Amino acid sequence: MTLPAIFLLVALAIVVAFVWLHHARVLAGRLPVRRSLPALDALRMALARSAETGRAVHLSPGASTIGAGEGQRASTAELLAGLQVVRQAGEQAAASGSAAVISSADAVAYFSLRGAIRQAYRGVGQPQAFDPRRIELWAHADPLAYAAAVAAHYHREPLEASTMVGAFGPEVLLAAEIGAQQQIPQVLGSTNPASLGVMSVVTPYVLIGEEIFVTEAYLTTASAPQARLLTHDTLRVTVIGLMVLAFGYGVIRAVFGLPALPGW
């Protein structure tokens, strides 16, 4: 077995061990104190108000499509994160009787959302309350057309709030600005610096960068998402520590003329 293969097996074993240990930690109730995310607090409050006012909350997983082509991997990860936000918010809407209108810019994500939201209503014992007409495909693989469709919907239907978390480019300005003009509370999130600049101007409730990937653990009390979040944090700290050690050893080796480590 080659050295890279051994390294991959050891790394995989470490990841599995971290997941198991953190899952046991979560089940024992030993969770660390996490900083709050005001954007998610605003989403919960909007869903609660929707149950009282009857006005819908718009939910969107982003304007990207699922794909593994060149330049699409990052947007796919953001879309999957956005799907988790919509799924968790949809489950809360089903449990509380809130109204939600869910839009998508990708055909695969659209069918995934239909199944997830239908299952959410079944899970709370209200399958008859599920309305597939409230889950719509407004565009496919065309972010600008999707943003225009969102803006048109803002004009057409009074909304309690709008949540758009996922992959967005500068075209998000088209929808976000109309939302601001209509005085619709907006919860926005992305990892794209160009879109984040626009989002920060129109709303104070912005999920910045990696915050969109931890929303599942914030919106649910299930043990698996909590364990995954703790594992991600542990692995991040471990990798940063190894990078610091490698850099420090490189500096020391350059100053004192020490030999390089095998394989370096």
C-alpha cells in the first residue's frame, strides 16, 4: 500500500472517530455555547408572525444549479446548504401552520424540495395541508431570470419575509432592492463577495460565508447535525494547527539548516 493511500485511510479513520465521539457528546447533552446568528433568529420570528398574519414567507435555496462541471462545485455546495435552510424552515412552517412559498432556479432542487416539504407535512400529521402549488420552479440555470421572477413575486404577493440563502451573484440586487422597496424583511446569505456586498446594503440579516453551512445545526435540535458541526470545527482547528506547525518547522529548518522531513 502506498503512502498516500495509508494517509487517506488514517484521515478517514480520524474523521469517523471524531463523528462518533461528538455524536456521543451530543446525546449526553454536552454541547458548547455557540454564538447567535441574528439572521436565523429573524427567520424564526418571521415564521411565527406568518402563523398569525397569514402572509407567506418566501424561501429560496439560491439561483444556482446542481452540477460537477468546471466552476460549479462551489455553487453546488451553496445550493445544498440553501436546500437545508429551506427544508428546516419548511418543517417549522408545517409544524406551526405558517404559510410558505418556495421557489427554485434548478429543476433537480425543485423536485427535491417537493419531496422534502411533503414529508415535513406528513411528519406533523397534516398531509392534507401540503399544497404543491406553493413550491414553484421560476427559472432553470438562468440566475438573472430567476432574480427577475423573485422581484415580480414581491410585487404580486404581500409577504411576511423572504429568505434567500445559497449561491447568488450580483443579480441578487434585482430582487433584494425590490424587496427593500416593498419593505419586506429579508434574510440573505451567500459566500460570493460580490453578492454579500449587495446583501449587506439592503438588510442587516445576512449569513456570511461559511455561516450558510452551519444553519442546519442552528435550526434543528437533531443530534446528527450537531455532531457534524462539532466535527467540522474540530477538523478545521486540527488542519490550522498542522499548517502552523508545518510553517514553523519550515522557518526553523531554514534558519538552522535542519534536514527536511521524509516526503517533504
